[in-house]
Amino acid sequence: MAKLKTEFFISEKKVENSEKILQNKNDVHLGKVFAKALKRKDWTQKQLADAMGVSPATVSEWINDRKINKWKTFLLIIEKLDIVSDLFPNYRKVDHLFDLIVTSKRIQSIRLMLAMEIKKFAEQLGINETRIKEIEEFGVKGEGAGPSYLDLEKIQDTFGIKPSDFLLSNEEFIQCLARCISKMPENEE
């Protein structure tokens, strides 16, 4: 099996900055995961580029671990390659935002994955900082001051993500990536 540089991820109890994962993507060789998924799907880099609405050169950069700097892009790539369940085993597709059972932990995990302080997160959403604190502290709407669907729609519209996209904790997400990579044969490109 390939020896991977996962110490950064595994040794960290809590990843404070989602940018660290993307900046240190070479430690988990996301490009190899994408290349393997392309082969499994019997797609070319051009086909992925067309599906994503980007140039083949951009896909080549992803495959060579040179350019993925946004979570939204990462999530779109893994969705197009049908590897969401490989990387997020507890993921479940949610067609409608209103079908979610929203908990304050999910909202907090989104903010933490985006590596934003409460104040900046609130500013980006156009929501009062106190409201974000209430959302993270209390339960579901109707059981306290939890998130309303309006809040969730703002999160989805502002950041292009849904609360269901982050069902795993940061550490679980990192460990899933490391496990996925470690299962790859050493000589596979």
C-alpha cells in the first residue's frame, strides 16, 4: 500500500481552517482519487471538464493536485465523478432543503468547515451575529432559537452548500479521505 503523508490530518484533533485541507491536498493526493474515479467511470478529462463547465487544462490541474481552492468546486467534482459516497459514507442525498432535520451542530460544522469566525459568517449571510450564535447554541426551529429555513436558504445561496453536505465532522471527513487514498494500489496513477 502507498505510504501517505496523513500525519497532518490524523494528528490534528480539530481542523480550524478548511483551507488547510485544500492547501495540503498533496498529503492526501486528491488528484489520484479523481484519476481513479475517471477510470472507473470510463471518462476522459475532457468529459469531466465538459460536465463541470471548465477547461480540460483546469481538470488536468485538479488531477495533478495543483488547483482546487474552493469547497464548492471540490463537492461538485466528487458529485460528478460519483464518489460522494466513497468519501462521505454517511452522506444522503436531500432533494429539498425542507426535508432536512436541521440541527445546530450542522450549521456550526458548516461555519467551521468554511473556517469563518461567527462575525464574518454572519456578515456574509447578512444575518445578525447574535442570530448565528443562537443558531449554533440551540436546537431545531420550534424547539428554541434554532435555524429557520430562511437561514438555511441563505447558507445555501451564499456558500453554494447545503447543511447535508457536511454530515461528518472535520476529523471524520479527513479520515475518510485518508482511508480512500490508502486503499489505492501504490503503482496506480
